[in-house]
Amino acid sequence: MNRAMMMSAAKNLLTRYGSTKNNIYRCMSTGKLTTVDVNEKSGVAVLTMNRLPVNGLNLELLRDIRNDIDEIEGNKCRGLILTSASSSVFSAGLDIMEMYKPNQDRLKEFWTTLQDTWLALYGSSVPTAAAINGHSPAGGCLLATSCEYRVMLPKFTIGLNETKLGIVAPKWFMATFCNVLPRRVAEMALTQGKMFSSEEALKVGLVDELAQSKEEAIEKCQQFFATFAKTNPFARAMTKQQFRSKDLQQLEDEKAQDLEAFLFFVNQPSVQKGLGIYLDSLKAKTK
Ligand SMILES: CCCCCCCC/C=C\C/C=C/C(=O)SCCNC(=O)CCNC(=O)[C@H](O)C(C)(C)COP(=O)(O)OP(=O)(O)OC[C@H]1O[C@@H](n2cnc3c(N)ncnc32)[C@H](O)[C@@H]1OP(=O)(O)O
């Protein structure tokens, strides 16, 4: 983050926290594929992804998540908990249909919206946590690891499995993973495309706690936010943003090249062939 960005972030934060210490605001859901419910007492917003069956991250869902994050920030919420309306899938990651035989204009819009959603979530000044109430591969894992804290239900899986699909996780996916895991564990898992069980994820630190139900997971996320009760919100947010600034700045600087690399990669005939085979294998499972 350069000096100008830092000053602007500081100004926003001062505006937000300067005069609103004791007020609680109600956030409203902006999208059709998400809902946002705010606990009026705690001021914590629960952002629920609701694109069933698997919360595949298509352009519209990403837009809704992005708009919700902006609204939660703007409405001075005290925390953001990301969760899913499904009882078995947090998010299946990027909707492969967006990348398979794509319309090129939409493909560009899709990737740019993913970049912006990540910048908003990873760099959010509001405390963030994920209540991971189902499987969370690839892009689902990216969303969860972009948050500051993770509580997961047992017997699900989470990880960046891109190499198993014949694709390469972008640098900022990897940076997000490395912000949570020891570097050695992250490199092994990334190259193997490893999906961790909930129990394994807890052991390596990919998630912070397990919970037996979604309600318990949300409660534990709220307890995490309560650990900031005696901190100054401005100082907290600036510390988080400075801690993450290298990763954020790198994507800000390389956004155009990252988009070009994505478009080039996805349009390779061998990648299209691989995505087609993978989609068929997913569909064959349900027959
Ligand atoms: C050199 C630098 C180059 C840089 C270039 C960068 C390029 C890299 C680009 C992007 C990175 C990619 C990130 C991703 O997120 S890719 C997506 C990865 N996701 C997965 O592999 C998960 C696949 N899904 C599953 O494993 C399972 O669905 C499940 C465990 C999540 C849930 O299982 P279950 O409840 O049994 O549901 P079904 O499998 O039956 O699925 C229901 C339904 O949904 C369809 N579906 C599932 N996942 C996806 C998906 N990700 N995209 C699209 N569609 C999906 C599935 O096919 C079923 O469909 P139906 O038969 O029509 O009902």
C-alpha cells in the first residue's frame, strides 16, 4: 500500500469510527444470490451465499458478495461472517461454466469481479470470519482464507485443489493461503492440490476451530470478534491492512497482467479440454 492509499484508508476509517462509537446500524441485503442479516445488538453482519446447490462463484454471485462487503463496510457493521445457505457446501469455488467455452467479454468481467471481491474481502477494515458449514474447494477456500478467522463443521473438506484440475492457482490465491498456513505446509498442499478434511484443517491451522452446527460456528465467530472489544477499531483495521498490504498491493499493481494471464490460460485448447472432462466427471456423479 503506497502512502496515498494509506492516507485515504486512514481518512475513511477515521470518518467511520470517529463519531459512531455507540450506534448500531442495520445492513440491508443488496443481492438476489446473497442475504445479509445484522445482529442489532452486536452489529455483526452475517453474509449468506445462496446460490444453490453449491454456491458456484459465477459473475452474479461475485457481484452480490462484493456489493454486500461494500455495504457492510459503509454501514459501520462490527464484523462480517461469511457462510452458506447450503447444509453441505460452503462454496464449490469458481463456477466452471464461466470458464468453459466462455464468452470473452463476460470472462473478463468475471475475473475482474473476482479480483475486486478478493481485494474488498482480504483488505476489509471490518473484522471478518468464515463459518464454513460445508465443502470449500478452490475459490471457496480462497473466500474462507481471505477472512481473519475460520470455524468449520466436521466431515467436510477444504483446500486449493487447482493442480488436480490441471489449472494453476493465481499468485494471490497462494498468498492468501500462505497468510494462514506455514509456508512449507502451504507449498506441499498447493502442489498436491490437497483437500483437507475438517479435522486435518484444524490440525495444520487452515481453520481455527471446529463447531458442531452452523449456529455454533457463527457464535464462535462472534466470540472471535469479541476479542477486539478492548482494541481501538481504527488501530485494529490499520494494523490488519498494513499486515496484508504487500499481497493487496501486488494484485493492485498486477491486475491487468493477472487478467491477461487468466484469459490466455483459460483459452488454451488443452485447458478447455481439461475443464470439459472435469465438468463431465462432476455431472456423471449425479447420474
Ligand atoms: C501461470 C499463471 C496462470 C494464471 C491462470 C489462472 C487460471 C486459474 C483459474 C482459476 C482458479 C480456479 C479456481 C476454482 O475455484 S475452480 C473450481 C474448483 N472446484 C471444484 O473442483 C469443486 C467441484 N465440485 C465438487 O467437488 C462437488 O460438487 C462438491 C464437493 C463441492 C459438492 O458435492 P455434491 O454436494 O455431491 O454436489 P455435486 O457434485 O452433485 O454438484 C451439484 C451440481 O453442481 C455442479 N458443480 C459442482 N461444482 C461446480 C463448479 N465448481 N462449477 C460448476 N458446476 C459445479 C455439478 O456438476 C452438479 O451439476 P448437475 O449435475 O448439473 O446438477
